[in-house]
Amino acid sequence: MCRAGSIAAFKARAATVVCLLLLAACGKADDRAQASDLSANELYNQIEDARVSQPEQESRGPRLDSLAERDIPAGFTAGAHCSLRQSDRLLLVSNTSGGLARIDGRVTRLRIGGPVGISGGFFVADGASVSIGRAVRAPGQANMSEGPATVSVGGAPDRPIEKIEAEWACR
């Protein structure tokens, strides 16, 4: 005859063995669950760095890129107009009706958003703004119709404002 106590002891030992086997299997499934040589602070910092999601910086090119002559409609620069150049690259051209630039890879018509003249100009389009500013001479001195300018390209919610140096000229 079997005793009730020995059956209960057998069940308890069997349950313990099953639990130990399950724990051993779990430990082998995760290679990262091994001991670390890192201090508690270093381990905490690594966990925090992994926990805090940091967006990857996309390596997109500059927002304002070169215009080709074929991008400019015939007669666009026939009358009074201004242009923005960086070395031999034409970046923006404007007339009294607006501007034209290659922004984010596509030729974009720009609306005049502020005064445009020898001191610079401000242009806007959906998702883009171009601000051009240049120093002009003091009152009493002749203003030059062209010279170095600082350009800020903004208006995109997912990109910071970009600043470039270029030449602004009006004719």
C-alpha cells in the first residue's frame, strides 16, 4: 500500500524538477541574460539610452538647390528681377510676380512675402520660406545692386532652418 504522504512528496519533487527545467530553458533562450562586467550606473545608463528613442537624423541634402535654365519660364527675367547665386549655381530668381527656386528637390513657385529689393527679400510657399538679407550702405552712400547675402530656408516642420551664404543681385 502507498501512503498519501509519499504521493504528495513525489508530486512536490516532480513539480520542482519541472520548474527547474523551465527556468533553465528560459535562461538559454536569451543570450543577453548573462552577467555583465558593467557597473550598476553604466548598466542603468545603457538601459536608459536604449529606452529613450532618439530619431535618426536623415542625411538629406540642402533644401535649396540649383535651378537649371530650363526650369525658368521664358520671359521670367525679361524685366526687373533679382537672383540668388552661390558661385556659378543659380539658387533663386524673382520678378515682380514672385520667385522660383528648387526646394527639396522640386522646382517651386514662391509668393512674395515681404519687400523685395537690393537689400534682400522674403518668399513663401507651402512648406517653405526663403529669407534673403544683405547689408546695404549707410544713408548718403551709393547702394550697390549686388553683394553677399545671408539666406535662411525654413518652413518645414520636420527640418531645422538652414542658413547659407550667397550673392544677391537685382537688375
